[in-house]
Amino acid sequence: MSECKLQPLNKPLSGEILVPGDKSISHRAVIFGSLANGITKITHFLDGEDCMRTVDAFREMGVYIDVQDTTLIIKSKGITRLVEPSQPLDFGNSGTTTRLMLGILAGLPFFTTIYGDASLSKRPMDRVVNPLRQMGAIIDGRLNGNLLPLAIRGTTIKGIDYTLPVKSAQVKSAVLLAGLFAEGKTKVTEPIPTRNHTENMLKAFGADLTIDGNTITVTNKSELTGTDVHVPGDISSAAFFLVAGAIVPGSEILLKNVGLNPSRTGIIEVLNKMGAKIQIEAEHSVSGEAFGNVRIAHGSLKGITIEGGIIPRLIDEIPVIALLATQAEGTTVIKNAEELRVKETDRITAVVDVLTTLGADITATEDGLIIKGKTSLNGGEIASYDDHRIAMMGAIASLITDSEVTIDDASCIAISYPNFFNDLESIS
């Protein structure tokens, strides 16, 4: 346990932050670099606990990965030279590692067992296991393979034509990764587009990939080739400081190197619709991923309704958006976000508990939240739920409370943002 006591700020935030590397892209860069033949150099890698679980998994399968701060050098001889792990793979708290690696392990010619911490062991895996079984995968575990630990007997798998029943980039990615090993074509159709980092990475590493509308097709015909990857800053991490700049009176912050992939910029659209003072500067693109600097300043905000197709583009930011809504005039309604209930914790329940403790007027619905503002927040003792995004939301809330906020355990923040408190101190 790492209890954290935070005092109200009582002054504006000011300065610049270089946002840490994107977690989703960091995971995928390690995965594709390890599957590719040749050398891959990854810069601005997120060296948080989750991403290091992916690194450790491929090291166990014989891939050379040298980590120097936020730069990685991967030397791999490709998919056919991966070896059976000598021990079960520990994925810690990383749902991304687990779900994406299942797609890979299903098609490798060896046996693997995987497990995680108490939180990860409660998260549903059938959404990935079921389509992989349709491809011929042999996977066993608790509740018919729905919960970790899982055992995977790698075998010959076949391509499928799969329509996503849930709005999940992890499920999409797991099936596409399995398609790199499968006989024939693997097609994935998503009714509502989710983040497309996997598709961008498949292109960059030379996969046989076609995209037709919302249908992505991949085959095993092309060998992946090592390449250089620069990871943009994680907009999900930037979101906490975007909200801080918007709600702390007198503040102005510049967030540098932020990833601006259109499949991830829902938070920026929400800030714009709520009337926030936000600007995008120096936008450019590398390997299909957009970058830019984002400037945010304090201003008056208004409540809005957030629903439909934008939800997959800001699903990880909803906890801190709920905090933002407490400082907006009127009511903010969040709908179609039932996916929050199967994250690191039930984030709908966690957000309501934390913000209610701090004095917010917030109500849970089955698929979202109703937040009434503008509300003054008080201090108090809050739970992190061992969820990095809940803990960071609580820390940002403490900037505007009228008394001390105590977070029961803030150590989980290292999962995605090891330098969070240093960056917060640098602008406060």
C-alpha cells in the first residue's frame, strides 16, 4: 500500500509537460517488433509496469530486447523462431498484454500458461477466447476459459470472418494478430470504429493488410520486417492534465508530443463541446500516427451529453471527464459506456464512489453516469480501487478541493504513468 495525502493547490497551474509514451502503441510496438524479422528501434516507449509485462513475455520466448530508459532495441528472427516459455507468463495487471498475447499464443506451436494479479484474474477473457476458438485455438481455464489463469495449446488455426459484438480494440487486435498465423484470410468488421493502432502497426511492419470501410483483412502471406517506431505521447495520460488546466482557475498548460490519432481524440471533442479553451499546435504525422502540442486554459464549462460513436474514442478518459463535468454548469450525461464495468475495476461504480465522497452530485446508470454541476468539492479519504485512472482522477480532483484528499493506494499509477506526480509538481 502507498497512501498518498494531497493538499489543495490554491494557485494556477502553469508550464509544459512532455507527455509519456502512448500505452496502447507501446504494447503494440513491442509485439510487432518481436514478431518481425530484423531490428526494431522504439523511441519514447512507455516504461510503465503494463508495457514491461509485454517486454518480459517476449524475452521469455527468446527475443532480445534491450531497454534503455524510453528507448528499446529489439532483435528478432521472426515468428518462426519464437520458443516455448520455460515458465508461466505473469501479465500482472495488464489486460492489453493478456488479450493481445492470446491472439499470438493461439497460433504458436507450443504450450503456454498465463496468469495475472487479483484484478486481472476477474476480467473477462471470453470476448477474445471465443473468436480464437472459432479459428481452432485450444484454450482452457476457469469458467470455460473466461478467467485467468489460462492454458494455451498452440495449434494450426484458420482465418475467420468476424464481426465484433463489443466495442473493443483489444478484441479486434487479438483476432488480427491471430490472423498473422492463420491459414487463409482473417476478416474483422467493427460496427463502430475503435482505436486503429494495430492496423497502423501492421502497415508499418509490412503485413498483408487491406482495409475496406469498417472491415480489416489480414493474411499470413507476408513476413513482418523490423522498423523504427516513435511512440507519440499518450492522450489518455494527457487527459488528466487537460482537465486540470480546464478546471483550476487561472491555469494555462502546454502538453507536448500528444498523440492525436482520430480514433483517440474524443476527449478533445468533449472539451471543445463543453466550451473549454483548447488549441492544437504543431500537428504532424509519423507512420500513420498524428502528433501535436495541446494548449489548455481555464474557462467556464457547460454540461453536455456524451454517447454513441464517440464512446470508444474516449473510453479510458471517462473517469476524468466525470471530474470535469462536476465543474461544468448544468448536467452532463454519459451513455453507452457499459464497457467501463469490465475495466481494471467497475469504473462506473468507482467513479461514483470517489466523486461522491468528494461532494459531487453524480449518479450511476447501467451504461454510464449523470453528473450535475457546478459543484464545489471537499476533501476526504478515497479509494483508488487499485486502478491507475481512478487514482489519477482523485489526484487531479485534489487540486480544487477545500481540504486534504487522501488516496488509500497510489502505487497503481505506475502502471501507465510512472512520473505522474513529478509532472504534476512541475506545473504546480
